[in-house]
Amino acid sequence: MSTETVSIPESVTQRRTVCPTPAGPSLYANVLKQYEKAADLMELDRSLRSILAATANEIVVRFPVRMDDGRIEVFTGYRVQHNNALGPFKGGIRYHPSVNIDEIRALAAWMTWKSAVAQIPFGGAKGGIQIDPAQYTPGELERITRRFTFALGDNIGPEYDIPAPDVNTNAQIMAWILDTYLMTRPPQERARCAHVVTGKPLESGGSLGRDKATGQGIVFLIERWARERGLSLSGATCIVQGFGNVGSWAARLMKRLGARLVGVQDVSATLYDPSGIDPDDLAAYAEVGRGIRGYPRAREIDSGAFVQIEADIFIPAALHNQITAETAPRLKVRLVAEGANGPTDPEGDAILQHRGIDILPDILCNAGGVIVSYFEWLQNKRSESWELEEVDGKLRKRILGAYDRVRDTARNLETDWRTAANVVALARLEKVYRERGIFP
Ligand code: NAD
């Protein structure tokens, strides 16, 4: 991480630039591979292909923040807006050392497809700061978040681009973004701007059910997948990679259906217990801020052994490129339900398909988060607050509708579910471009 002791003029932080793609394996290349396969299959119009293969705006900001010890550190933050043909840009903000422009581009494009598959009126965006948040105090994280928000300025907005939580960000960070954004508005406008971010704390305009929404969506889909195959989830086994927002909620909701968590991995440790690990107890333990390491009621195993744990269902809910040419042959599961974005790289994907392992692809499987973000956005616009049953019921209907569209498309086109999900998304976007045309 670069450290500077000079003060930076404010004007530097407001610049819009396009950055070069960093060297190394490109996540955006994975997006394009999936995209081109679907575009070929549906014979997507050539000129539309070039529009959707490119990101609309790439905002890079560098901004100084004073640390607790008085030093000034300069941070790099990103916001990539991929496409807004279907509605305002929408997507999470991630704090992680791996964050770079290529990763954010890929995540932004997946957001466009995800909203299109779920038929919600949003486009796709993503943002982040390249930091390891564990290295900063809460006060420093607050100042970093506030300066990042200020640096983004009018590149975000309640009707234009709406951030949400992602890896290492949460409701508290959304509250700081909201407050900072509101402070830049005239007082008369502030009450109309609560929907500039979603995933907020309840008292600050958040929605009931948003915390568990991504996990809940995954579990609704797994339930439907199992029912269509005549399988019971009572007594089924699952393994979960990543025990943060998505992974812990998915594991806890699977438990309510009678499933047993036999393996779990986070950045700190890998746990195994064939008789079952209680996800509620583990979540209470991990919440203290230490992750799952040291949890006394399961055996800690080597991280490499995780992918070999035998189970019915694998829920990757950590980072991208985890199921690869190296790990895919070793998985002993029937279903991969992708909670994370991009957990399976193209080689891993081909191996899973060849082995007959079912996949609920990310742009379908983890759409519960953006669906309930949409509900939060609507509630804020209408000054409403919905009951949890209403949120859950609407989420279930919408995500299962997306499931049906993807399943039927896969059958009709005799293709895999990931390609089918991409086709569903692209077909919706194609229709909109055809109806509206290209300006001028
Ligand atoms: P989080 O920060 O709450 O949790 C991330 C988890 O992954 C943590 O348990 C962390 O320890 C673990 N992890 C990180 N690196 C790891 C590694 N190398 N090996 C094993 N575990 C590792 O983040 P989250 O919000 O739960 O997001 C998880 C994934 O789900 C991301 O891919 C994110 O983009 C995706 N996603 C999140 C949402 C949402 O609503 N939060 C919605 C859709 C998709």
C-alpha cells in the first residue's frame, strides 16, 4: 500500500480517468468468454455486441485520508458503470487488497446481466477501494469511506448510480456513504435522497430482509432445484466457502430446511465435521470479529482439503476464481450454487459440466441481494416500510421467475444454465436497444 506524507490538492480527487488493465489473469476476460458464448448462440446483433462488451464509464479517484497517528495516506477508489439501458447503475462497493480496475469492470458487467435476468429496472455498476480493511481502525475506515464518497461526488446518486454492500463492506459503511452524500446536498433535498445507497441499517432507511437477502435467494433456488429432482433437503449435506454475509445466511437458512453443514471455509480457517456444524452457533462465534478460526465445536483441517469434502451442495460465497482446472476435478458434490460473483473460471466451468455437476450460475443464484436492494430503493422512494413476510414473498416470486426463465431457455437452446442465464439477460437488453434505438 502506498503511503504519502504530502497533502494532495482537492481537485486531484475529482478527476475522471480510464485506467489501463493490470497485468495477470483478467476477470473481465472471463465475463467476455461467457458473454460471447451466449451472444453466438442467440446470434446477437454485431453492433449491439460491441456496445454491451464495453463499460460505459470508469471513474478512478485518488484521495488522501488522515490516519489516527497523524500520517496522510492516499487511496485509490473505483466506480465502473457498465450499462444503464434498463435503469440506474446499481452495484456493490468492495474493500479488498485485490481490487483493481479489471475486477471491478467484470463485477459491473455481471450486475447488468443480473438485474436483466431478475427483471428489475437497474443497470450494472461496481466499485471498491484497494485496501485490507483489517489494517484500519473503525475511525480510519469511516474517514476513508467518507472521502471516497465525497470524491465520487455526483458520479453516484439516488436516480443515477446506487451503491450497496459487497465484500468487507456492510450496513454501517452504507450509513456513512448515505450521510456523506446527504451533506453534499442542499438541506431541502436530503429527505428525498435516502435511496442513494441500499443495504443501509434499518433505522437509516434500510429494508427488513436485506441482510439475509442474498442467502435467502440462494436457498429459495436450491429448494426449487431439489424439488424438481425429487430430492429432499432434510438431511442433505452442504459445504460453504466464505462465512460472511452471503455464506453465513445461506448456511443458516439451509439449516432451517434440515440440511447439515459439513464443511466451511473462510479466510482464517477451514472447518470440517461430518455430523454437522451449527451455522447459527458458528455465526455468533464469528461475529465477534475473529472469523471462524478457533471455533471449538468442529475440527480444523488443511485449507486444500476443503474442495474434497463430500456433500450434496457446494455454496461458494467468498471470492472469484475458486473453482478452476485444479479444484473442479476434486469436488464431490451434485450442485454448485454460486453465491459469490465469478467463483468458477471458464476451465472449471467446463470441467463441472463434463462431470455432470449442476450449476446455479452467479447472475441468477446471488440475485437476491440486488432484488431486495430494489425493494429498499422502492420503499425509500415511496416513504414506505414493508413487513418481512412481504419482502420475502416478493423476493421468492421474483427469483423463482428468473429460475424458470433460465431453466426453460437452457432446455429450449439445449445449453448449460450459465449460458442460458446470459441469453436471458442479453435478450432483454437487445429488446430495449431495438425499441429505443441509438442516439442520435
Ligand atoms: P463478506 O465480506 O461479508 O464475506 C466474505 C467472506 O469470504 C468472509 O467470510 C471471508 O473470510 C471469506 N473469504 C475471503 N477470502 C477468502 C479466501 N481466500 N478463501 C476463503 N474464504 C475467503 O462478503 P459477502 O458480502 O458475503 O460477499 C461474498 C461474495 O458474494 C462476493 O463474491 C460478493 O461479490 C458476492 N455477493 C454478495 C452480495 C451481498 O449482498 N453482500 C450479493 C451478491 C453477491
